[in-house]
Amino acid sequence: MCAARLGRMGIRALVIEKTARVGDVWRNRYPNLVLHYKSHPMSVLYQSWPRTYPKYLPRDKIADFLEAYATGQELNVWLSSAVLPTPTYNESSGRWSVEIDCAGERVCVKPKHVIFAMGIGAPKIPSWPGMDTFAGNMYHSDQHKGVALYKGKRVVVVGACNAAIDVSEDFVFKGASEVTMVQRSTTYVYSCDTLEKYPPPGDKLPIVEDMDLVNNSTPPPLLVELATRGLPTFKENDRDLFDGLDKVGFKLTWKLTPDGEEVAPLALIYDRVAAGAIFDMGNVKLIAEGKIKIKQGAEVARVEPEGLVLADGSKLAADVIVLATGYHPIMQSITAIMGDGIQDMIGNRVWGLDEGGELTHCFRPTGAPGFWVALGGFAHARFLSKHLAIQIKAEELGLKRRYPATTKASC
């Protein structure tokens, strides 16, 4: 979307894509992955999803659409390519020197601007004693490719958020003999069915551009406050589900921190890209029904050939262990390519609301010259890509001064 926006404004953009096809980042994730929000508000810039698409978009439809989008928007994409460490910036020329592995060929490009639009960080793989001794299969949820090989097997899923419930559901419906979810802390659960009970006024779908104007003309902290006022009503609508979860020992929270105030899910998106949450697509009831067992509150102490040993001394026998343990912050991926020195210019955090209530270093000056970060969901990129493109255009026209590399930018 950033590349499409720049192209419409007369700025040439080259997209570096690590996979073999546009959309493979989606295709390569677990088979039952579905966008955890209605498709219409998540429409893509200039080219909305077809009206015949389902309300919640499955993985492969998104992937195929994005591939067609790259063609339809005439984007210049280098596939099977990656940026190599470490790009350098030339102050006198005002250009970056970027080495790229382009399908096996080493190419050097010298752009004025570099935009990191890399999504979530790398999978977070815990380090527990004995992991190399496990006799079964152990992998991160990002590598979950389906459960055909695991029918009749005992499964332990470490983690209790969106990926954990999706993967656990897959095992339950595909015939695993037992599925146990290890919930080490608490989980924020919010029902998509409840959201459906509060549609916007009128029978027609709202115009995407109108939604963008309303949502983005309101300061994010005020949006969070307004949404939080409706939280008690939403919680009451799902009281039966929450009571069922409580009975089986699944621990809930609606706070960002143990000592904090209860907040709407929008706060989790702004604070940590919804980590620590389940946006329930109807599969959480499998926990309340006992089809997904819960082991709550204990960290993993070690791994043995036959399963996990937890900190409380209990053991969980397993043939398969799935690590639904989340992802590292995107800053780790940035420094892996740009080097640790980038933190001296932009700090050590990307995303989250800053002191002014705006997204930290996203779609705005970062403090490093010609270096930009684009993060978030479809709706963020659809609207904020214009802000980013206008700033780049203004720099190229000499209407906006560059921030020196030693200055941490603020708006």
C-alpha cells in the first residue's frame, strides 16, 4: 500500500520481498488463519476486497488478492530478495547505499529513502533445558502447517493468545487425542460476535474513506477512552462465556498491566499490536467446553523426551509441542539489518503511543535521515501511507527540512 501510494504521487518505489510470490507471507502461515476483524474496515488502498468475499477473510484469499494487487497497482517488486546488513547513509549525497540479495544476485541500490514495512518481528523461541531431548515434534506456531500427521496424538500448546487458540482449534477438529494449552499468565479475550451486535447506524456498509477520516481525526488516546467506556457492556454480553472460562481455570484480564485500569482492546493494539489477547472467532468456547484443556499459571521448567515439566513440578506428556510464544519487537528485526547504531538515532522502540499520543516512529520522521517505518494493520497503512508519502514528497520538493542523523525527531 505504501508503494502504491507513492506511485500515485509520482515517486518511484521498489519493493523488496523475501518470499517467492507476493502474498506468501500469508500463505506460509497456519492453514486455518483468518483475519481477526471484518473485511470491509480492513479494505486495501485503491482496490477494496470484492463484495463477494466473506466477512472474515481466510489466509489464502488475502494472499491471492495481494498478489493481484501488486499487478493491478503496477508495483515494482523484486521477489526472493532480501536487504543485506548493513545499509549506510551518505550525508553529502543524501542517499542510502543498500546491498540486496536479488534472487541470488548481489545488487547495490542507492535510494534517498528506505521504508521498513516488515510487519511483526521474528518468532520468539524460548530456551528451556532439554529442548533437544524431546522425542516428538516441537515447533513455533508460525511453522504450523496443518495437523494431518498428528491425528490421535497428544498436543501441548504453550501460549494462550490468538495463535494458540487457532492452532489448538485445528488440532481439536482434526482428531488429536488430547489438546492442552499452557496459560502462563492472563489473557485479554474480546468477542468478535459481540462487536457484530453494535454495527454503525444504517443498513449500508460505511464508506471506507469516511471511516478513515473519523478514526484518524480523533487523537488515539481519546479513541481509547471512548472505546473503554463501552467495555462494561461488551463484557456483560459475553458473561456466560467468561464464566465458563473461569470454571475451567482460564484466567482473564482487561488490563495492560496488573495494577492498571481496564481498557478497550484498541489500547492493546496501540500498546503492543494486540499481543496478549484473543479476538474470539467462536473458538474460545472449546476451552469452556473442555475440548481444549488448560494448565494455568506455571512456567515451563524443562523439556524431557516425553513432554514438559512445569515449574510447579507437574508434567504434561506430549507427542507434539507447539510454541505459540509470540514474536520479538520489530526493533530487533530493524537492528538486525540496519545495525545497532540505528538505535542511537531513533531510540529502542517502534510502535506504541508516545508522550504526544501518536504512534512512535511510524509513518513519521524517525530521527534517521531518509529512514521510515510503516507498521500496523490494513487500516493503518491505508490511511497513514498518505502522511508518509506527503512527507517524502515535501522533502523531494525542498518544502520540508531533513532531520539531521543525530537528532531524535518529534512532531
